Amino acid sequence: MTDKKSPSGGKRQATTREDRLKAALKANLARRKAQSRARSASDTPRDGEGETPRTAGNED
């Protein structure tokens, strides 16, 4: 019931965990940036979209 760990095995395992965490963090950040860009692009009106004409309803 004793675990035999080689001294180099623990170090290598820690670096692979760090590499996995680093990659996951990078992917998460990239995904969040893409979502933010998509939201800001859809929120801003394009040429004339979302604007009401100044004369709308004022046909006196």
C-alpha cells in the first residue's frame, strides 16, 4: 500500500498539470474574448439600423 514515486516523475507530472491548466486558461480567455466581440458587434447599430428618422410621426 505504499506508493513508489520516482523523484523525476512528480516533477514531470506537476509540469504537465500546469501545462494543461495553462492551455485551458488560454482557451477560456480566447472564448470569452470572442463572445465579448460578438456581443459588442451585435449591440452597435450598423449604418442607419436602430435609428429612428427625425421626421417619423411628425407629419404636420
